Amino acid sequence: MDEALSFLSGFILGAVVGAAAAALMAPQPGNALQATIRERVEMVAEEGRRAAAERRAELEAQFAQARQFQKPLARPAA
């Protein structure tokens, strides 16, 4: 879990730094630059949602598998 969170944090930070660098170096007028940034933010957000959905599916599969091997609790004798 920590690895996934670390990866996601690094991915988001990298996207923000990349967008800032692109904004400072872009040879486009303001409106075109805003549209480009908006598209890139949407692309990064979609990638994040896809990665989160994949990870969720992996965790749900692991959880289901773990539940199959769970031993039932023994009831105390009355």
C-alpha cells in the first residue's frame, strides 16, 4: 500500500512540475496554453483514475482470495 501511495504521489508531483515547466516554456498565447494545460490535466486525471481502478481490482481479488482460505471460528461447547 505504501508503494502504491508513494508511486501515486510521485506521479502527481511529476505531472504538476511538468505542467509548470510547459507553461513557462510554451510558445503559445494564453488561451491556447490554458486549453493545452486543461487537456493535459484531464489526461493525467484519467490516468490516475485508471490506475486507481486497476489497483482496486487487484486488492479486491486479493481480498476475495484471502477470504476463501479463512478458517471459520470454532464455537465454544455449550
